[in-house]
Amino acid sequence: MAAGPWCWGTPAALAALLLLLLLLLGGARRLRRGRAGSRGRARGGGAQGGRALVLTAHPDDEAMFFAPALLGLRSAGAAPAVLCCSAGNYYNQGEIRKKELEQSCYVLGIPASDVTVIDHRDLPDDPAVEWDTQLLATLVLEHIEAKNINLNMLCAIWQWSRGCSSSMPERKDCKVLTFDAGGVSGHANHISLYTAVRYLHSEGKLPEGCRVLVLESVNLFRKYISFLDVLISCLLPRDELFVLTEEETEQAKRAMRCHRSQLLWFRQLYLLFSRYLVLNSLRLL
């Protein structure tokens, strides 16, 4: 049967596809610029600072998955900290990877004093090992109590209402940011973080009023369309959305390049195409 006028091989169909792609590119870029302008106005309007914590499983998670949230928090006037729950010693590179983590966090604006690594023998870096929920939950709570991390409601990760002054926003929430049940990449250690925080949440062990935000796992197509996923994420339901400008995206990539021991060929492709170096969409647990 003869091909119709809109067969994919015809010039008209190819031209339409190209036009659609250009529209998507233009729309995503406008959304990024618009969100950057809104963030700048909020910062100029006197956004209050605070303390924030991002909970990760391995050195490089902070750049590979959470850079938009970390940079977005800094833009909002917060001072983020990172709690990494293993040294990433799967290939006996733990000491190297801890140094790379500090370098990466420095690029993201986080000093070494605000970076903590839990190097516990029962929490090994291993994609086939699910970490003990009770142990992990206990260690996370101990860190919260030791650091007493505070942050106001604006794009918060943690907030302790008992530490807020009367001038703080009326709504005072404790928010925890970590992976969701899919772990973004399906890594068992990532999913273990979600399981531990879900346990703390369901058992009422988190501070009163505390809510949990989890990083959305998306399908393979969305994961590797870079900033084009901004359009999709803006249209779909979510509770928090951090979108980086082009300049901030380059900053996130510089942070990822600090993890030299991990920059295999497929991670070079990740740097080019991953949406997690451009945006973080988050859902409440």
C-alpha cells in the first residue's frame, strides 16, 4: 500500500516533528527562565535563611540526583547540609569517594563542616543489600538531634517549630527529603532510605508536624530528556519543584565531575541527558 502524505518518511512529517521539537525546546527554556526570575524576586524580597538537610545513600547522590534541590535551597537563603549514609566503598574506594563528596559539596556551596558520612559496617554500599530499617532510622534520628537543623517553610527540607521565632511564617513544618520507593535508579540502598524514613513517619517518631518529601522516580524516557522534562513536570501533580537555570545546571555538572572515580562512559551520557541535573520534582509521603 502506498504511503500516505503523513508517513514518517515524508518531508512534511519530518518538518512537523522538527517544529514540535523546537516548540518543546522553546517552551522548556522559557519556563526555566521564568522560574529563575521568580526565585530571584523571592530572594530579593528577603527570604529568610535557615538550616536544611538532604539525606543520601552514596557519595555522588548529592550531585547526581539532588543538585537542583540543594541549589534551590541556597537560592532561597537556606544553608543546606548533606547526610550521606555510606562511604561508597563497593570497589574499595571509600576514602577517595569521601574526599570527592566534600569537593562536590563545595562546588554546590556546602562547606565540609556541613557534610556528614555514616561509614557503618552494617550499611554497605551494595546494590543487592537492603539496609536494616531500624538501624538506619536510629542513625538518622541521632543526626537530627545532634545537628538540631532548622529551616523555614520556603522550599524546606527540615523545620523544627520549637526553634522558630514569632516572625517566622505561620505554618511551621518539619520536612524530610530523600528518595522515593523507586529509588530513582532502583538501587536497594536508595530504597532503604525511603523505607527507613517511611517507618519514622508512619510510627510517629519524627517531630510533631513533620512531613516527608520524596524525590520522584520517573520512567526511562523522562529520565533522559534533560530540561525538556520541565514541561511535563510542570503539568503533572507534585508538591515541590526545583528547576535550575542553564548556569546552575552547569554548576551541578561541575559538582558531578568532582566524582572522578565514578565518571565512567555511561555517566558522561548521564551528564548530557539526565533530567535530575536540571530539576527535582518532589511528592509528600
